[in-house]
Amino acid sequence: METTPYWNPLVETLAREKLQTLQVRKFKRIFTWAYEHSKFHRRLYDQAGITPEDVRGMADIRKVPQVEKAMMRDVQRKAPFPYGDALCVSLDEVTEFRQTSGTTGQAVYQADTWQDWEWWAECWAYILWAQGYRPSDRVFIPFGYNVFVAFWAGHYGAEKLGCEVVPGGVLDTQARILKIQELKATALMATPTYILGMADTARKKMGIDPATLGIARITCAGEPGASIPGTKARMEAAWNARVYDHAGATEIGAWSYECTAQPGGLHVNEAFFLVEIEDPDTGEIIENPGRQGKMIITALDRMAQPCIRFDSKDLIEWAPEACVCGRSFRLIQGGVKGRTDDITKVKGVLLSPGAIEEVVRSIDGLGNEFEVIVDKLGDMDQILLKVELSPGYEDQAGRLQDNLIEQLRLKTNLGYQLEFHEYGKLPRYEVKARRFKDLRKKH
Ligand SMILES: [Zn+2]
């Protein structure tokens, strides 16, 4: 019953001009809704002197004040508890509680109504269909179902497509691998860290080659790894599967996806989201490809706790070319490149942890794990990079060291202290990895 490569053929191939008209119309609708139903939004917009009547085109949208995560933290834990007055519906209508992971500060609570929850599933249906999921797939989700949104929505999106979904909740990694084998699952959703970790456990602890398990596709989220070529290649080789990236967030929604063409970037679901890229220094909106800026995003249809011109802190840039898959949704090049708050200056040079990951994972003979420690030696910044030697490469540290130093210099313009460790000695992470440590602030 294969009919179309698109979940929504009309919307995904809409001419850009019509797509923009749709975005403006939807923006005006969600802006009016928030203005009329939330005291938080009304205060914000009244202070800026902007009302729904003022929003007629894209240029007007850019005058609407941005919302930052810290502003959401300030209104929360007050009435209506626990969401505060950013909430646009009565508590009776809220059916879903989720919260952000809190890695950059106190967690933010997120309310959704059932209508919002169906919208989440619809967003995920675009993602999964574009990545080749079909009703014949049996999707195993090795995810500790809890207060975090990731993969809850993937679960419902897969069901909406007609896939068979196996919740791999509280099972441990070995039990999950056995379940995948027993049920002949065809697809997986997890963070890149966990996908690589599961493969490792299968091989080392169970004598099972994950490439033989019959997984055809893997959808990653939560970390940028599936858009980092070296990490993607390692996952694809380990599982003999196609690996696809997706970026989303609790307070935004599932806003982007890679398609089966694997174009080296993510499509923005522009029917459901308006993405603007802003130059962090000048505030100018970047329309052209090739220039990185921070993402300002609006979820055009999310009603309970709206996301309107949210400063996501994600660093992205537009891709120069349209995708061969025929979607008119724009691509962002190379996925999410990092976050404005995790790009650090070392020796006066901007350093993104993703750049180091890209180098480490592209060198054969180095294990998947690594650790970066930035510290001060006297007045000088110093970067220590710890890596592992893969089994069979124990005597090749010297050769790998030269290659690693050279690649790091080319990619990041910085010099590093290196430490080689035996395989299995660096910390392993279950879900999201914390491989980057900046100790300079402690001194
Ligand atoms: Zn595409």
C-alpha cells in the first residue's frame, strides 16, 4: 500500500510562498490565543505595545518579543499550580505533564491538553514516515518512560502510523536486546549514546552482533550524534541500519527531521513551526544559507502552554540547497550545531563539544567514549582530551595520537593534551552523555 513518500503530500510539497502565508496566518492565530488567554503573554505584549491587530506579515512577527526559558521558570510554581499564568487553558483541560531535563538550570514544567498531545503525535508521524517507517514496522523503544517527553511522543507517533510499538520501559539493556531479538523488531528510537552503548553491551557482554538483529532503521534524538558523520557511521555500521536524526524539545515540540535521502541536515516542519535564525550579536534575522545563528521558534498549533518566538539557544544554519526528496520544508545544515550556552571560549577560540565528537568518532581505532576537561594552568587555558583505544589497537597510541592532534587542530584551531585509556575505562552513560567539563569556573 505504498503510495507516497510524504506523510502529508499536500503540506510537505507546498510552494514556499503558500507555506509562508500559512505560517503568518497560524502565527496570528496562536498569538491572538495567547494574548487573550494568558496573563503572562498579555503582560509581555502590552509592555512591548504590540497587539494581534499589528501582526500582518513576517516583518511584524519579528517585532513580537521573544520568550526565554528563564522567564518560564519565573512564572512557574505559582497559580494555576504548577504551571503559572503562561497557561492558556484551565487545569481541567490539561492531560499531560512533562518537564525539561534541567541540565541548564531548574526544570521547566510543560502542560499539554489532549489536543496538544495529538498534535505531538502528528508531528512525530511526519518524522517517522519520512524516515521510512510503515505500518509493517515493529518499533522497539528502549526508553525509561518517565517525566521527560522524548520518545513518549515518538511512541504515539508510531502508533498513529500503524506501526506495532513495543515499550522497552524498565528493562535493563541486556533484557532489551533479548526482547529485540525475540520479537524481531525492525526499528529503534534512542539517544546516540544509548544506541552505541546497547551495541557494545550486545557484543561484549552477550556475544550478540547487533548487526544481525534485523533492525532496519533507528531514530535518534536528545543529542546531535546522528547528524555528526563519524557518530552516525559508527551507529549504522554497528546495527547494519539506517540512522536518522530528529531534533525536538519539551517546551517546543518535535520540530525537525531527517528524511531517507539523508541530506546531511534536518527538515524543519514548517507547517507546524516557524523557525527564525537570529544573529546573536546584532539581532538581525538571517535568511541566507551558510551563516550560523540561534534559533527563535514558534510552535504554531500548540495551545495549552504556547511556545511563541522562543529563544531556544540552539545554533543552526540554513542549508544552501533544497533536498532531493522533494519536500519544500527548508533544511538546516548538519542538524543542531550546538547551543549558545555550551559553546565555550578556550584560549579566545570558540569551541563546540560537537566538533571534538566529530573528530574522535571519525578515527578508526578510537573507542566511542571520550571526555573533555577544560581547566586553567596558571593563566593559560588547557584542554585535556581523554580517549579510549579500541580492542586490537592497544599498541597504536603513537600513530593515533599524531592523527588525532592534526584533525583536532584542523577542526577546532586548538591544541590538546591527550590521554589514552584502555578500552572500557572512561565513564559510560545510559541516556544523555556528559562528556564536557569546564573546571575554570571553579577556580
Ligand atoms: Zn529530504
